[in-house]
Amino acid sequence: MRRVTYSMNVSLDGFIVGPDGGFDWGAPEAEVFRFWIDEIRGVDVHLMGRRLYETMLYWETAEQEGSLDDAELEWVALWNPLPKVVFSNTLSAVQGNARLASGGVAEEIERLRAEPGEGEIAIGGATLAAEAAAADLIDEYRTMVYPVLVGGGIPYFPRNERRVELELVETRRYGSRVVYLRHRVVR
């Protein structure tokens, strides 16, 4: 069965964006960006909420600017054709290789898991991930932890009363003091 993964940059105090909505502290340097390029190669479909979708729209036309470096061009070549499912109550249309979700996150994941394929079903966006976590649909949590305390904002982990046992699968430390942590849900 295809795994469902939740991967995002996170501050040391557990937020994906700060109180002002900013995430400039999480701008990846070359070594970390290379990690995300390699990571996306294992993804068959990416689920995302509206905010992340709107942020990632940049890549749909970034190549036209003519100022992308080789790594960014590689990212565009992988990201743009990747199928994406967008969950939104406000969008009526999406661009590129994306479609609006026709059901809830549980229904979409169940349908995607039934399709043939070996690649991961990746979730991006804390609100969407919280819904998937509440339904016990996430198989792995992957955090790129940045050495900054932002003091509030949108939390990476859902704030609920549910306990989830995790097994550490992998760690990586980058020269920029960023640490990657990969945990598998123990079932």
C-alpha cells in the first residue's frame, strides 16, 4: 500500500509559519534544496491545502523568468508535471497539473491508495495534515527543523488530544544547522 507522508519545514518551536504568516526563516539553502529535489522524486501525487497551493503556484511560471539556476530548473521539471490534489472551499479552479479534491481527505487518500503505483502520497499544509492525522492516515512525519523560534503561527503538528507513537527512521544534519527528522508512525 502506498505510504502517506507529511513533510514541511518547521521552526524549532514547531511552526510552519510565524505569527505574521512569514516563513522566510525556512528558505532552503542549496544543500537543503537538493534534499527536497531528491525527496519529490519518490512522490506520485501531492495533496495540499489552498495556502500551500497558492504559494507553490510560483513554480508554474518561474521558468519563464529566465533567472532560475540549475537546481531550480530541476525542481520545476519534477514539480510541474507531478499530479496535485488541492483541498479548498474557496477556489473554483486550479492551474497546471492540479485538480480540486472531489471529496474529503480520507476519501481522496483511500481512492489514491487503491490506484496502482509505488510512489508516496505526500501531504503539504498543516491544516490538511491535521485532518489526515485525526483520521490516522499519515504513515510518516518528515520535518526539516530550522534553528529558529518564531513564537507562534501555524503549528506543524495538530493540537489535539490524540497520542501517536513514532519511530525515528532517519536523521540528517546540514551545514546550515538545519536538521532533517523522519519518523514512522508505529501501528
